[in-house]
Amino acid sequence: SEKLYTASPGLVNGLQARTFGVWTLLSSVIRCLCAIDIRNRTLYHITLFTFFLALAHFLSEVFIYRTAALTIGVMAPLMVASFSIMGMLIGLPYLEVEALSQNKKKN
């Protein structure tokens, strides 16, 4: 929290920092599970949603709530979320095509 919320560090307390840490851990577990089972459409969509949540969170902290400044501590997660969203959206049609081809093989 000390590296992220540099614009208003007094607004962040220990409970919020721990909650953010647990949320980060949960997101990383979901993302690792998706990497293991990349063909699971539901898990793929949930993982994509975690990146949208992260992007929205950091953008809102910088531009709406003004508790974070555009430092490297904020720019890094913004870039990771943005590039991950782009990559997953590019890969989404291939996931759908593979699902259709597997259905054809079953029939």
C-alpha cells in the first residue's frame, strides 16, 4: 500500500491493505488455474474479468479518488492488466473455435 497509494497514504489503513493483499492473492490463484487449464471457457472468462477489475480499480484510484499517483507502483499493474486484457481478447475467438471443433468431433 505504501508504493501504490502515494497521493493520500493517510486514507489507507492496515485492514484495507490486508484486504487488497487477499484480493491480489485470489486473483493470482485464478490466473494460475487459467494458465493450467486454458481451454476452460468459464475460467477463461473469470480470469479476463479479474484483469478488467484490476484495471478499473487502479484507474479509479488515480483519476476518481486521487489516492494514487501515476508512479511505477501504479503503472506496472495498469500495464499488466491492459496487455493481459488485449492478449486474452485476441485469444478468445480461438477458444471459441476450438470448442466448436471439439463438438464436431463428438458428433
